[in-house]
Amino acid sequence: MKFTEMLEARWRNQNTLLCVGLDPNRSRFPEELADSPNAIYDFCCGIVDATADLVCAFKPQIAYFASEGAEDALKRIIEYIHANHPGIPVILDAKRGDIGSTCEHYAREAFERFKADCVTLSPYMGEDTITPYLKYEEKGIFLLCRTSNKSGDELQMLDVGGERLFERVARLTAEKWNRTGELGLVVGATYPDELAAVRRVAPDIPLLVPGVGAQGGDIHAAVTAGMDTRGAGMVINSGRAILYASKGADWREAARQAAEATRDAINAARGA
Amino acid sequence: MKFTEMLEARWRNQNTLLCVGLDPNRSRFPEELADSPNAIYDFCCGIVDATADLVCAFKPQIAYFASEGAEDALKRIIEYIHANHPGIPVILDAKRGDIGSTCEHYAREAFERFKADCVTLSPYMGEDTITPYLKYEEKGIFLLCRTSNKSGDELQMLDVGGERLFERVARLTAEKWNRTGELGLVVGATYPDELAAVRRVAPDIPLLVPGVGAQGGDIHAAVTAGMDTRGAGMVINSGRAILYASKGADWREAARQAAEATRDAINAARGA
């Protein structure tokens, strides 16, 4: 099944634009997992089970696994999601960016080794970065466009012939690179005006929107600026605010409550 | 020891700007390794031993390991280089690009898990991408600047207020981001004019230059355009043309000969 069809089905049938980011940070794990040899796997699967019906996608961030040599746990977590919650797409947040045969190996990493449904990439090297991924016709790609961090301005806000660099990336994506119909853009929640600018250039493209929750983006402003004409088209990520809602025995329930509150705030803003 | 000091020592004492890229591709391995369970490790260490005295650095490309789940082999290969050829810096070609705590985890991956001396990064998210790496004061970073692929033009050649985007990246690196003195830039060998443009903006910054050998860049033009005033300042990478010089029993000697010929061609161009 195509990545965008999976997303569409979740938006419609589950009425949610929330994505839970799986960023496992041992120092913030619940106390009861302190001595578990499988803490990363147990924690992530616990969060997955507690929030699955509330999300349109899960987004594991590979850096948190790679720093620990926990690729095997990552693989098993994605298998767990596919087996136990079929239909929920998994976005591997990797922000890779390379070309040619190297890029083919990165695509194999994401889609064959880890069996992700979608991956995040950096656009700095142009269309060559995307091409090897497009052989996997059903898989999705979110390209970095306008990131939520302060120094994102240094390149992304530069004027390039009457538009800003991030708008050029959005336009190239919408008008040239999107050969499979499975491309999307990463646009931070912290800049609603720029979210709206991307939406104008790319009216039908899914937007992956980090920066709500722990990063402080305002949900109402982001949703109003970024939703498509159907009130969908967004994958709004929250990680830490949900994952680490409690360190106590109630960590699963606390995560669920935080996820539910975020989903509801998003839906209120959509008028859904 | 600082990354740049390791490089300087190799440039001076070994009289070489050659970097051998470790891009292990099983389908091109020597026949004698076809049935080896440790083929990636055995192949890379064989290449390392055959070429160590000819290089200023080794550059493993992590995608080739990640697609196979061979992170352990990568770790052991880097350990092997440090143990058996001390003083040769290892550049982990990863082209990561993220921010904040995610970026801290990527830095741990490169410098603590894999014990690389240097890493490649993408500049699209600005200085925030670099900051977490700078805590490792002795480690190097090569930022993507002007890449050798065709569609690199799409963003890198855009005019941004009188200079091109890749020149802006070079200028930000040379004038603002290089707080530890350990930053460098990736500039493809295929565009000597643009190599020269980067060298003008960043006269003292090491350049990592892929695109010679299998990628067809002209060595003489690249060296003339990119060397610093001392006739050094470049890390010129060749991968496939050296690694896969022979599939027969002479693969080590063939790799050595290809490396030696490349080093000599570089030195002839430097007038060294």
C-alpha cells in the first residue's frame, strides 16, 4: 500500500493528524525500566500500544538508536508496529542526503533493512538525492524544507530570485521532484507564516510538522496555516512531551493522555 | 590530537593528499572473499594495509555498512586503522544533518561509538547542525558545499545576494561557524572553477574532494584549483577505482598500484 494512502486512511478513519516521535532517551525512561536489558524496545512498544489508535503515523528518530548501537531494537520496534498495528505508517527520521550508489545503500537501509514506509531526507544535493528512493514506488519521502531551529534561517531564508530558498525547495518538490506522488515536506510548527507560504506553493503535499509540544510551537496557528483544503494534509509530530509525560508506574497512561490532548487540540484547530 | 594536526602531519611527512574511500560493495569483492563471513572487514582491512603509507586519511561511507547491518564491522575497521596505522585520521562519511538533542546523538554515534576523527555533515539547517559536534574540540567536520553531482546545481548554484549558495556556505564556514578551527568543506573535483571559488572564500580551510577516479574528475585541474598556498589543504578521495582495481588474487597489489598512481598524479599537479 502506498505511503500516502496509508496516511489518508488514518486521517479519515481515525480522525487524527498526530504523529508520535519515538526518540528513546534512556536517562528519561520510566523508573521501572531502569534495569531492563531491552529497555529501548520495551519503552517504545509500550508507547506504541498506548497511543496507536490516536496517531496517523509513528516517527522513530534513528540517531537515538545509532548512538547506542541499538539498530536491532529499531528493526524490531518497526516490525512490532507493522505486526500489531497494521496500517499505521512508520516514518524513519534519518535526514540522509547523498547520491548515486551511496544513496541506493541508504534507501536499502531505510526500506529493506528497517522496513520503514517513509524516510526524511535533506535536499541540499538536489534531485539526485531523491531518485534512488523513487524506485520504491510505494514509499514516502519527507524533504527538509523550513526547519524549526533558529539557525535554519541562515540558508533557508535567503532570497533566491524573488522567493526564499525553502519556497524553492517546496516548489521543486511540488512541480518537479514528486514523480511518484509520495513526496512531502518537513516544515516546523514554530513559523506559521512560513508554513502558510509552503502550503501556497504546494497545496496538495503532505507536511511533516515537528515543533509542537516540547519544542513549543503553537498548535492552533500551525494547523490553521498548514492544513490543506480538506482540513488534513499534515503529520504533526510530538515526541518528548508525550514520551516522557511520567517517569512513574503510570507512564503508559500519562503518554496516552498527553497524546489524546494533543490530538484533540489539533482537531479543535481543524474544526474536525 | 586535533584532526587538522593529524592531516597536516600526513600531508607533510607522507607527502600525500590522497584519501581512500572505504565503500564496501559485496558484489565487487575479490573472488577469494566470496564465501568469507567477515568479507567486509577482511576486504576493508586488506585495502587499508595495502594503501596506508600512501594516504592522508581513510573515509568509510556509512551507508555501505548500514544497508547490510554491518555497523559492527565498521566499528572494528576503524579500531583496526587506529591500532595498526596510528596517526591516519578516519573521516566517517555520514552527511548527517539535524539539530539539538538528536544532533547530540549523531555526534555520539560518530565520535564515541565509531571513534571517527571527523564526520561529514549537510549545512541545510545552519549552524545548529554543527554546534553539538563542536563539543568534541579535537574532531573534524566537513560540511557539504559544492557537490559533484549534476542536480547539485538546483540549490547550490542559486544566486543569493551576489554570490552563489555554495559560496555562502563556504563563507559562513570560514567566517562564522569554524569556532574550533576543525571545519572543512566538501567540494567535488568535477567543477574546478567552483573549487577555485571556494578556495578564494576560504583560503585556509581543508577541502574534502570526491570525484576523482571512478567519478572522472580531472586531477590536475582539481589540484590546481583547490590547493592552498602551501600546495596542500586538500583531502582528495578515490574509492571504487582503487578498491575494485582487481577481483583476482592480486587485489591488494592492484589497489596499491591504483592508489600510488593517484597519489603520484596529485603530487605531479602540486609540483611536489
